[in-house]
Amino acid sequence: MLESVIQQKSLKFALEIIHLYIKLQKQQVYMLLKQLLQSRTSIGVNVKEASGGQIRKDFLAKMYIAYKEARKTKY
């Protein structure tokens, strides 16, 4: 099954954040690392869940959660 552009980009971004997390952890920069990793990877998880939504309402709810997590990560 083909993945959407959003799914591809959210996965790529999640992997970038994981690499950043590892780099900062090695430098012992722990402040906000856990929150950054959690909010960033949550975006991809919710986008993936949205694609499996049974009704439009499920899809929109999961995409909105992904959007909120993206805003949190950006902040």
C-alpha cells in the first residue's frame, strides 16, 4: 500500500529527531529531550492511525492530534 506524502514526511522527521536525540544525549544535554522525542514521534503515530480510520471523524481527530503535536514540537 502506498503511503501518503504526510506519512512519508512525518516518518522522515521522526527519524531526524531520533538522531538529534541520540546526539544531544551523548553530549549530556538532557533538558527537554524526552518531551521532544515523545511529541515528535507522536506525530507519525497519529498520522498512521488516521490513515486507518474507519470513518471521516476518526481520520480528522487523529490528524488534529498530529497537528497539535507538530505545533508543540515546533515550539
